[in-house]
Amino acid sequence: MCLLALALDTHARFPLVVAANRDEYYARATEPLSWWSPGSGLPSVLGGRDLAAGGAWMGLTAAGRVAMLTNIRAPSQHDPDALSRGGIVTDWLSEADDAETFWNKVAARRHNGFNLIAGDASTGRWFWAANRGIAPIALERGLHGLSNAELDTPWKKVVELKQRLRESLEVADSVYGLVRRLFDALGDRSLAADAALPDTGMPRDIERQLSSAFVEMPARGYGTRSSTLLITERDDAGERTHVFERTYDADRSARPRLRRATLEPWPPRAGSSCTKVLVPAAVVDA
């Protein structure tokens, strides 16, 4: 995943909202949003799945664990023999360790650069960490943004997605109103001005193409493959969480496909159980 904005306890009706884009090579085999098992006896994961290495870029469990990961763009430090980063997400979702214990295990392994935002929605404890010398840092309530640098680095698409999320929460009067606005924000194809481009070691023309929220690089066989929304809704009956995923083909003239899952009640509370509902894939307008 390459871009996300996260709102933690900033809105009475929508206490948890995530809007995220995954950029990847079109040729990399992927399964869309579904429930799947990362291994025998392990908790089922709700999320997309990377079939090339078996991991994920974003996912959650019925018990309340959540994780999302972005790569750190540092081509000069790339190790072709490093372990897949997607396994970090499924490891967090599969284990019961606290953040520090989990991070000690991950830090001992060899991965290319990454950011991890993870937590337990049932306890409201969240953290961010990066394998560039940044141990887990607790995330407080508020609005957070992440791309391929450190948390809240003010790249154009990070700043703008956070702003669009803030504005969407201010005016949304329903889940579907929020969904429409956030999918629009994730579909923004506007590029940053050259003066605002980061210097991550990539050629300038590639930095420019990567500067939009929605990335299109057909000549390189690369671009935004999916947009995901996670929205927790609170009312007098309790809390339920909706996950929406739009997936895109390399052929951008094809309409995106939408999958939706609803978990209720979720986040889970002591003594409650979670009902998992997955709505079959449906084609929607672009």
C-alpha cells in the first residue's frame, strides 16, 4: 500500500475511518477483499491477499486486530533478497503480542523499508513503527497520514487526503455519503508541482507520476490497483464496521469492481461475538 489517511476518534458517529490506496505492478497476482486464512489454526483475515508472497497490505480480524503497511521509497537501499513485507501484516493479525514484543521480532528480520500502522480496535490502542530506527509510537486520537516516507510527512497527496478526510467527516450524514467522498479523494489524479516533489532517489519523472493519490504508470505496468475504505459507524445499537474495496484493471477503461464486508458488532467487546458478512462482488461505475 502506498497512501492512507486515518481518523481516530475525531467524529462521534464515525470513530474509526481509514482511506487507502494500494499501488502495485499489474502483473502481481492478487486476490480482492475476502475472508482468508494465513495458515492452519490462525485467525481468518479480512482483506486483499498478495498471492505472490502470501501476505497482505491491509487487513483485520474478527477479534479486533488491524494492520496496514506502506513501503518506504528508498531505491538505493533495496535488497532483492529481503523477506516479503506483506507477512508483517499477517503476523500482527495472527499473534497476541503487544506492540513492543511484536516489534522486537520484526526488527530482527531483514525487510526492505516499510511503515506499519497497527492496533487492536477492541482496546483502542494503535501504533506506528518503521524499520528505519523508529520503534512503536502510540497513535493518539486525531488525523494521521502516511505514504512512502515517515508518518505525516507533508507530501502533497498525504496532506490533501487528510484534508479531504477531514472535510468528508464534517459534512457526511451517512456511510454512503462518506464512501462517495472518500473514493473521490482516493481517485485524485492531480500531480504535484515539480518544486513540491520529494527526493527519494527515483528519477524526477517517476517521482512526478507517483505524486498523485491515484497513480497511473501504464508504460511501467504499474499503478493503483485498489482503493479501500474502513468505516466504523456508531449509533444507539452499538458499533458496526464496513469495509469497501474498489479494484482496478490495467485497462482503465474497464469499470472498477466493488466488494463490501460488514462486521457487526465490531470492534468486538467483552462477551460479544462478531458476525461476518461478505457481500459478493458487484460492478459499479468508475
